[in-house]
Amino acid sequence: MVLDDFNMILRANEKSNTNINHTMMNKFRSFVDSNELKELYMHGRRFTWSSERENPTLTRIDRVLVSVDWEMAWLDFLLQALSTSVSDHAALHITTSAAFCPKKRFRFETFWPKLEGLEQAVKDAWVCDPMIIDPFKRHDALFRNAGVALQAWGQKKVGNVKLLMAVATLVIHRLDQAMESRGLTELETWLRRTLKLSLLGLASLERTIERQRSSHRWIREGDANTKFFQVVANGRRAKNFIPHVRVGNEVALDQSRKEEIFADAFQNLLGTDHVRRHTLDLRYLGMEESDLSELEGIFLEEEVWNAVKEMHPDRAPGPDGFIALFCQRAWPVIKNDILAALTKLAVGDSRGFAKLN
């Protein structure tokens, strides 16, 4: 880790005016790149230094640079800029044990269809209370129950990949040590060979999981660049983390309270519907009418299935953690409930739709 008042900026937007020494800025950027350093994302302030004049110049010249290995060793870091207090510099506060406390959420893994028994697992998971007959409420309950059941099935089928790799590596190491002083038995040789093959499979599986977590889709699933994926995902989490929210005189730190504040703010932005006082008479404008009656027809199964097939398998997972790959593979099991929800929507009955939106 390198942290200091560097007296230089990395980007033009790190200074409040246009009086920038581009030569020094580029030299500093080259220094950072050549030493393979990465800047930690800083919360709380855009600038860290002020000239303290009537029309002050503001710059960000205090920063923390780390190696990739440092970031991998301290995943739960949080860097914040504090008050300048009696100085013209803002104090930097960094912790390596930030309480991110993200909610564990279900995520349909892209490698699950390659595992034996997924079809039966989906059939067993796609159940809900038979008393729920409203298509929207049933749709919501089915996906919630399926998420819980499939998560348990995945854990039972695969387990903790990192833990399995650590155990296999430890056993191989012990057998390597034993091999230096004596010959391995036939069973030990078999175990060592089997564990090495298992490690290759687990490493490939780990890359698949990390790729699904990463937004860098241009890297292939088989690329041995797991550390890169982990750093990208970790950096995105640190950048997106919101330490606190201020509303009036209240400073919300609790996660549930922050969620309430954001929900209320967006609800106020959306507003409520009202009757329009004026409308347009398109016939008076001489516009030719079009026959749009077919747009009011009920969705056909073939239309819905074609739309599902055209979706990218692992793009844009919804808040429930399901991706298009799930719908594509589980279509024979889930199609009746999906079509029922779409039919209700098509006839204009939106009661209970909030469950899905």
C-alpha cells in the first residue's frame, strides 16, 4: 500500500479549474501503471485539498494506491475522506473490516444445467400453496420457493468451491511431503491423482462462477483470470456501497432504513396518476386510423417461447436472481404459470401486479 499527499492528480476532473499540468499528470499516471497499482475508491468527498482562499482551488491529491495482492487480502476495505479540521487536507480513514453486510441473495448459476438432476430439482422446487390461485401472487410464490430450493440443491450438489479446493490442496501437500520420505501406497497414489483431477474441475467451476459475477463479458469462461474477476467484483462492491444516507437532520446507517428512504424517494418521483384535462382528437388532424385489434389478442405460447429463446442466457438477472437460462431450461415445468400471469396482464387486470414489479 502506498498512501500519501502526492501533490499530483491522475485525472483532469480531480481539479476544480482548468489550470492543469498535463505532463506531470501523465507522468504520475505512468508511475501508477508501471508499478501495477490500483487506486482505492474513496467515499465522501470529490476533493481532498483546498487552497483556503476566497475562491479556492480544490484538488484530489491525497490518495491510497494498492497492489492487486493487497486488495485480494483485504476484501472488506472501505476508504472515506473526513473533515479537513485544522488542516487544508482532508483526513483519509481506511478500515479493512467494513460492515458491508450484504444480503445473501439467490443466484441461478450458469453451470447448474451441466449438473445431473437439475430437471427433477426444478420440478420439486416449482411448488407453492395450492390455495394461491391469483396468477401474479402464485408467480411470486413459485419463484421465491424455487430460489430457496434450488439454492439448497446447488449447495448439496457442489458445496463450497473455495473450501473444497483448499481441502484438496492441503491433502495433496501432505501426500507430497510423505512422498519425499517413502513410497506412496496404491490407495494414496489413487487419492493424489483423483484430487489433482478434481482441482482442475473445481478451478474451472470457480472461473465460471467468477465470470457470472463479473460484467466483463468479453473474457471467455475458460480464461484463467480468476483474480481479475474477483478484483473487478470487489471494486464494484466497494464503489457501490453507500455508508450512510442523510435526510433532513437524520443520518441513516441501518441497511433497512436506507432501503426505506430510497423507496420513498423514488415513489415521490413517480407520483400518482390523475385524469388528463385535455386530450387530442386524432381524427380532426386527418390522421389515418390503423387496425390494431390484433395487439389486444391474448399472448400465444409460441410467441412467449420465441421471446424466451431469444433472450441472452446469463444477461441482466432480475432482483430474484433468476436469469433467462432458467426459463429456457425449465420451460416445460414453468410455462403454464408464466402464461397464466401474462394472460391476466393482457386482459388488463393489474390487481396484485406489485408482487412482480
